[in-house]
Amino acid sequence: MQDVRPPTVDLNSDLGEGFGAWTMGDDDALLEIVTSANVACGFHAGDPGTMRRLCRRAADVGVAIGAHVGYRDLAGFGRRAMAVDPEDLADDVVYQIAALDGFARTAGARVAYVKPHGALYNTIAVDPVQAGAVAEAVRRYDPGLAVLGLDGSHGLTRAAEQGLTTVAEAFADRAYTAEGTLVPRGQPGAVLHDVGEIVTRCVDMVVAGKVRAISGEELPIRPRSLCVHGDTPGAVRIASAVRAGLLAAGVVLAPFAGGEA
């Protein structure tokens, strides 16, 4: 008998990316829309108070908490590629997960998954050495944590080799190359802003299993999670429209990982 169950997808966003008196995005509004929150852990953005408040609010509304780990690069918002010794990188990742997990546990929840940020995300997609360091760090801290990343990347391959659960994600507001990687932010058309176009793309990815690359090719894709960047202008409007569009298409929205303490 044919499986007629509706498709299920997680909707995630990068949150807690302010620092001290400096704020970014509308975290409270996005927590009412998404099902998973990638919370900055203090290296590319975020601070203890922000992490505490985000974990408490996420726990209150039933949103899964993920550690959004990055390079030690507050000045560059974690978007500058760095040559880091693999052992040092693993230590940095463990440090960040543990810091956020402390605040999650005091909120009655726990970190449920790990998603690298920015330049680290892009580097481990193509660099097996740094990808292995991140995977090893997650395994050392808690082999029950899932790793969220780009489908077909070294990041997910190395995580699977470490026995970790891997979850492929796609991006609502980012353009793709013909190779299935993200168009670098410095190139024209890398970030999408047309809400209607974004919603149509998201429904196509989840329901039809396809996305059109910036060069025109149609690529196969089957994401278990969709990301709407919290720092994209109009992020709340975009995320709300994506959520409504997916629900209207019969898609079930649910986190891919639990967060109970």
C-alpha cells in the first residue's frame, strides 16, 4: 500500500545572536514560529544572559534547543574562514555545547542537537579534517546529540562515521549553486528577499523534493529541516509566511529532536 502520510519538516532559525547591549533579530517573535532554535554559544555571538533567556523562552514554548557553534570570532560574526588546529577546534566546540547545555538544563530542557554556524558550517561542508574535529567534539560531549548540516557534506558524513544522528537541512532564504552548496554571501543573489519566491521554494523542497539552483538547474533535495536566518531583513515576516505556506500544503511542522531534560 502506498504511504500517504503527509511530509514532516522542522523549521529552524539562528537565534540569540546579539551580544551585550547589541541586539540582532526578533528572537521572541521567531520562537512563536519555528520548531527548533539554533542558539549562539558566545563565540560568534551571544552571551550568558542571552543564552539563559533564550533557553528559558524556548523551553516555555516547546521549541527544541540546538547549540549553534562557531569559530572564536565575535568581530567577524563567525563568517570569516579560519585555520584552526583540529584538537583546538574540537575543544572549542565542546566548550560551546557545554555552556549552552548548562543554561538549557537550568530551564528544564537540554541541548538536543548541534548546528555549526557561518564559516565553520561552510568549511566543514568541504573540509574533512575540520568536519572530523566537529563530529569528534559532539561525540565526546554526548553521542546522543544530532548534527544538523548540509546534505551530502563532509560535516554530515564525518558525523555519521562517529555514530551520530545526522539531519539534512535546506535554506529558505539562501541561493544554491549547481553543486548543491550555498552561493557565497558576497555574490549577487546569494540571499533571497522575495517572500512569495521563498515560500514557493520551501514547498517545492519539502513536497516535491527539488530546488532550482541560481544557474537554473533543478536539483534533488529532501530536507528534514528548513532554516530561516534570524538576521535576514524581514526574518519574522519570511518565517511566518513559510510556516503558513507549508501548513497550507499539508506539511506537518515538528522538531526533529526532542529537548526534554
